Amino acid sequence: GENVEQHPSTLSVQEGDSAVIKCTYSDSASNYFPWYKQELGKRPQLIIDIRSNVGEKKDQRIAVTLNKTAKHFSLHITETQPEDSAVYFCAASPNMLTFGGGTRLMVKP
Amino acid sequence: GAVVSQHPSWVICKSGTSVKIECRSLDFQATTMFWYRQFPKQSLMLMATSNEGSKATYEQGVEKDKFLINHASLTLSTLTVTSAHPEDSSFYICSAIPGGDQPQHFGDGTRLSIL
């Protein structure tokens, strides 16, 4: 089955700096890669996703890049704000989602 | 947008009790729903895939006799934790796909605490 590794597990940045979270996956059949933001005690919320026919996707301060050859994808958050503080999960899917271990992002004001 | 409703949001009960959690797709039909479990500070682990009108598909290591899943209609799946014990305490989250290439939408989760 699919295996997704996510790094780092914790990330602390200063407000206004950029944050990058990286994931690798094992199953070359995976073709869908979403990113979720989860606040404490709440459900994961989709923030951006990318499919395997695209190398990069951007939505305002958030961007995701995908390297199919290397089987890795990354989340980039620019101009971070304190409200970006949360746990972020990557996932990969050939048919059902397998989640990475999560990254706790802390944005210091 | 697609909404998934999950109830109850919080359950506290005694060891040995059975607990039922409902997952409803409010504005779309879902032939497939997913049940996840999340322990504190850990990731979401898929427990089972719930298929409307047929048996659920359980992930390796998940006891199907302990975690009963029923997907009786296109908008409702239920997870029953039978004879719950303290080690079953966790955050249980369901999700559903509206269809086609749309992403999974998650319910608000149920925090289960077994005393």
C-alpha cells in the first residue's frame, strides 16, 4: 500500500516568513495529493490539492509543488500569519487517502 | 459546498458500553464513506471504507467485530464501537466524496472518551 512520509514534524517561523513542508510517497500509482489544515479538536480542512498532471498550483499565499519522478510534493506558505498556526497533513491517493504524520506549524507574532 | 455532518461530537461513557456514531452527507449522495481514527498528536489512520449496500472494507489490524459499520443509505453511514474500553478512546472522523474528481469532505469528528 501507499506510504507517506512528512517532514518536519514541527516548524516554528516568525510572522511574515515563509514555511515549507515536504512529503514523499511510495506508490507511483498515486495521482491526487491534497493538503489539510487541522486546528485542535477540529476536522481537517482542505487548503489546496494537486493532481499528477500538474507540477505546481498556487492559491494566494499557498502553493504546492509536485515532482512525480522523485515522488515528493511540498507545501509552501508565504507571508505567514499567526492564524496559520495549526497542524498540516499531506496525503496521497491512488484511490483512497493515506496521510502523512503531520507538521505542527507555529507562527510567532 | 458539500457538507458532512457527524454526531455526536463528544461522548463520555463507561467501559463496556456500545457507542454509535453517525455520519451524514447533507447535500450530496455518497456511495462511499470513510472512517478514520486519530489519537492525540498523531495522524489520521483509515479504519475502514464504508460502501452503500454492501459490507465495509476494513484496514489491516482493525477488528470488524468491534467496529461495526453500516451504510444503509446513500447519505448515512454509522460506526458502532461495541463493548468500548479505555483504549478505544480517540477522535473518530468520517469523510465522504461527493463524486467524480471532488476531494474528500470531513465531518467534524467525534471525541470518544471511555472511562
